[in-house]
Amino acid sequence: MASCTYSVPDLNASGDNLYGPRVCWQQFIDWAWEAFDFDRDDWDEGFGYEAVCDNTQPLCRALAGIFCLTYSSPNFPRESYDSNILEWGCRFARNAIDELDARCGDGTAIASTRTGPLIDNYTRLFLSFFYGQGVSLRAGTLVHEARHADGKGHDSGNNDSSWAYNGAWRWQVCWLAWYAAEGVNSSIAMREQARQRANNIINSRFDTHPGFNV
Amino acid sequence: MVCEKPSGQNGSDNAAAQPGDRPFDSTALAWLVGEGIRHLHSSDKEGELAFQRVVELLSHSRSSVKTVIELSHRVAREDVSLRWSLIHLLGEFGDESSAEFLRQTAIEQLPAEEKRQVCESPRDGEVLIRTAAVQSLVRVASRHPAVQEMFLHLVADRPVRAVLIEAVKAAIELGLRDKVAQLLPEQDKWMLEIKRVRVQEIAADPERKDSGERGFTPPKSKCSTTTPVISCCSRTEK
């Protein structure tokens, strides 16, 4: 077992004062807990199980990301795969991610996913997921990890070789870009941050640059 | 964030919060900046209007830029969202005196890239700060033509690719395409041709059809309820 400490960043700037009160809704918590297969043992001991509405603690901040992923489409509750990823992103993520765990991490990765036959599959969220990213970027990370949970890894080190590979980076870019353009109940800042992050991924995570920005 | 021992493969971890700083309590101007950040992150028209009012008020004070820069130095490095917001605010001011700070931020050395198999890392937050600085610098330069030359220096400094591309795009937007083309080596000239596309032009292929499993359907948002409720989610912001 690892132990870690964290300081809570500004709650307005991260979007946790915007999304925190939305998360504090028992029906949503009950649903998310089952849909993403949270387990108490992975979210107690300071990770927020005992204070799910406390937006300074990891669990509430993870739920804020899930809320953002779930309710940002103007077409909700439609979740059709014939539409854009803002609409079906949550559907895909909750079906692909086997279980969602909180861990301290070692300061290098924001999240990681292990998947394969005959092993325990999981997605782990580390301290920098909760405290180093605003809410919309957390949602983008969940989409990225869900693509890995579905069995699609990167094909060029930590990068994807191309846009056509249709990997986790493309999916993250698409979700962030659609959120920036059409996300509802969001702030100007959160959408702009999503757009900038999408461009940073396009400009650095594809071996062959796709030739566009959003 | 401090990890005393990295997480292992088995067993859960424990975490504890440390008290944070209160950077906006130091002066009246810093408090007003804090109000600006609060409204910048609100989701309604009322908040957007309040943000514009705060920017107007801050623009009347000659010390506002200095205060925001001081706050940027004071806040914890790990608080990427707050640093990003302060940089965004400088773009809103569009004041020439912030240009050098923004340029320095854009070219500040990044932490080394993680060699191990990790996707996103805290370094991505640092890249976001630098690209935000370029975008705010564009807004300053659009009001103060003397600042435009800074983009040529930025390109010449050869920052990491994500920052370099933002600088190239900005220079083109400001009418400096020919000068930037001269600075870019042959293998990077493709950056001049990057298009900006509408979101409708990009898509992720889900590789599945609607007939498959939908899983646990999320509850309808409280906001879509039409019957009277004892409290409505639209007024819960502080």
C-alpha cells in the first residue's frame, strides 16, 4: 500500500465548484458507481468514499469527470453511435472500462489501463488525474482510457502512428473538440481549455501530423 | 503532490490533503482577480457578464497586469488550471506590459518527456500552459503591433512542437507568413499549411452499431425534470 499527500488546487479554476454540486445527487452517484464498477476498497482511505460530495477529494472529482462525460451532449439522453463522440462517449466508456480505481501513482502518469484475457482488467486514476486537470480534461482522459480498455493500445511508443489508426489519441481529440464546440452546461474557460488540449494532442501525439487543428 | 511510495499492483492506497494557499486574499486587486477567475468558470450568461465587468474594472488599474503576474508566480506549480486561467486573463486585458511575461512563459523549459509507457502525464499540463501563453500573446499583439515581432523570436527559439505550431499559426494570423516561412527549416514548412477545421469534419469511428449493449442508462439530468422540485440545480453555484 502506498501513501500520498496532495494540496487542493483552486476549485473555481478546475471547474470543481461548477460540477461538484451537480455530482452531489444520489441517483447519479448510484448509477455511476455501478456503471463504472467502483469498489469501496479502491476509494476509501482518503480518496473520498466517506465524503462523496466533497469536491476537494478524489472520488467527487472523478465523478465530476464522469458527469461531464455523461451530460455534456445537447442531445442527451440519446447516445447513438451514429452521432458524434460527445453523444456516445459515456456509453462507450462505461461499457469498455472494467473497473475504475484510485491510486497515488508515482507522479509520472495521469491514468493507466490494464486489459487482456485471463487477467484482472482495470483502469487506474492517479493523483494528477484528480488534481492536475480541470473537469473537462478529466472526461477526455476517461475517453482515452476507455479506448485502451477496449483493447486498442498505441502503435508507436506513447504515440499513435496516424489519425487513421483510430486510436485513443484520436478519440480524445474528438471528444474534447466536440465538447469545446457543443458542450452544454459548461463554461467558456472549460471549453477553451478543451480546444487547446485537443490541438496540443493533434500537434504532438501523431507520428504523421493529420494536417489540421480545431 | 507527494507520493511516499509508488502504487503497487495489488492493494489500495491511502491519501491525505494538505492545506492549500489562499492567493487572492493578499490585496483588494488580487481579490478582484479571484472574482474574475470565479466568473470565468461560470456556466451562465450572468456569470459571463460579471466576468466582462471584472475585466473592465481591472483594466482601469495600472497595477492589474503586475498583480496577475505576481499571482502566477505565487500559485502552486501543480495548479495548472489556475495558472491557465491567469494567463487567459492576461489575454483578456490585452495589455502590452504582459507581453514579455507571456513570451517567457511560452518558451520556459519543459520537464523531460517520460520515456516509459505512459499516455498522459503532468508534462501535458505544462504544455497547455505554454500554448495558452501563445494564445494570450496573440490577443495582446492584435492590439499592439509592436508585439508582433515576438512571434518571430518564438519561432526562432524552436520550442517543443505543440508550442511551435501555435506560434506559427499565430504569426500567420498576424500577417507574418512570409517571415515565418524564412525561419522554418525545410522539414517544418508543412506547419504553414495546417488548416483549421470545423468540428463536424472530425469523427472517431466507434466500430460498433447501436444494436449492441447500452449498459446502465444514466439517470435523466435534474435540469430536464419539468415537475416542481424543492431545489433546482441551476442555482447551486457559489
